[in-house]
Amino acid sequence: MSERFEGIAYTLTSAGEVVVRQRSVPADRTVLRVAAAGVCGTDLIDFRGRLDRPGTLPDTSPGHEIAGTVVHSEDGWPVGTPVVVDPAFHCGACGPCAAGRTSYCERLLLLGHTYGSGGLARYVAVPGTALLRMPDRIDVVSAALVEPLACAHHAAAKVTCDGPALVLGAGTIGLGVALLLRARGLEVAVADPAPVRAALAADLGLPVGRPDGALPVVVEASGTAAGFHDALDAVARGGHVLVAAQHSGTLTVDAGLAFGKELRLSWSLGALRADFHAVLRLLAAGVLDPRPLATPVRPEDFGTATFRDMAAGHTAKPVVVWDAQL
């Protein structure tokens, strides 16, 4: 019988409750001992969906923002290597993958959502191709934030003017975009109606609130229809509205407004491997310190209340921390 790794895992039930269960991870892929794992907006969408439609969605083991240490590998990774996970698994064979657009993969799978059991657990098994080695001297909380920061980097790279810019929504992606734009030298303001998130932006040294006048760049990172329409209103003529948040349903655009402003409207989806490497370089160089974005949570304190506080906007991004260092 092959080796197995036993440890607890957090399960989001069909009723929207977080329960602790034992999970046995077979050593048939690369196995990580999780050091820290973040709770993402996608996890929150799954939580809200179960509250809205109790009993209609299956139990799931979420978590795709993962930093850990290799404890077993079938893919050549040395045991003890500190790594982070690129959780969007692409096939490598379809047309988009061949063109380098792996986020468009025709068979894309997301760890903990459409593939396998996620990283809100003591152990997780992943393909070795999904791993990136962590540079030395990066703390575990920052390591767990690499994946959302890679998504923020993918969005920020689409901003091609010199600003100033306004970011609507002070969640992890919005603040990540703001920090990355500021690191490029742009003047960036952040607006968010939630006091906790607005205070976090201020703590990061970002101006809070919508500046007077229209701006050449507005990043919509709230994921709300109101935020989308505020972005269209706040952008200057000839400006760029970049949607960096996940929306659902239908968003309406005032065609006369868009035409009169000759605005550019674009979206950002996920991250490419190059974005992960860029974030790791910024962290290693000390250019980026994302730790204030997170609320570290001890494993014994993580549960349904964590999701409820997150949904209510009472807490910044929760990161479950198992180990003090990688």
C-alpha cells in the first residue's frame, strides 16, 4: 500500500457550515504540508451560494491560495522545498495553451472548486507542474498571498497610462492592484464603502475616497453593479475602465456615455505563470509587502464565523496559518 498523509481538512457543507474532517491524502502526486492558506472571494461565493440554496450544492473542500513544503513528490521536487501553488490547472495542449494564454484553457480546472480537494487543510496533493519555488526569507502570510497578488499583477499590467488612477473596492485584488500601480510610480486612490476595508487602504498609505474630477484610469474591483456604474461615471474622456473583479448577471452600459467619453472598457481574468514569477521577484526584492492585506487566523479559530465575518466586511482577508515559517 502506498504512503498516505493524514490530517484535518475544512469542509464547506451543503448547508453553508464549515466543519473539520480527517482527510487522507495518497502519495500519488506531489504532496504539500500546508503552511498557510488564504480564503478567496471565490470561496466566499461558494459559501453564499450554499446559504442561498441550502442542500442543493455538494460539500466541498475549498482553498486555492496555498503556501507549503513538499513532503512527497512523484514529479522530482525535493522533499523540504518551500513552494506556492498556481491552482489553475491548464491542459497544455489546447489552442489557447499553445498560444501561451493558459487562463483561457479549454479544460481549465481550479483546485478546490472544479478539481480535487483544496488547500484549507493540513495536507494537499497537487501536480508538480503547479508549483513554484519560494525565494528565501519570505514569510508564510506573504507566500499565501502570492496567488491573489498574481491576479492583481495580471490586472495592473493592463494599465498602460501614467495615471492618476482610482481603484473601486478595497478587497485583496483591489488593494493588490493599487499597491502594484503605486510601485510603478502612479498616483492611486482607493474607495470602498466598508469602513474596515477603507481603513486598511489608509493604513497602507493609500488616499481613500474618490478624488475630485474624472480620472484617466478607474479599476473596478468591488464586484458590484454599483461599483461598475461608478467606474463609468468616474472615468475621464478617453479613459480606461478596467474590471478586475468577478461579476455575475448582466451589467448595463450607457452607450451614449461610453460613446461620448470614447472610453476603453476591458476585463482581467486570473493570472499567467509570468505573473506569479513577477510577484515572487517583487517580494524577494522587498518592493512589495502584502502582509497588511491579511488577517492571520489560527487553525483552531477558523470556521463558519470566519466566512460570515468576511461576508459582512468585518475582517480583512483571512489566512489560516499552520506553520510560522516555510
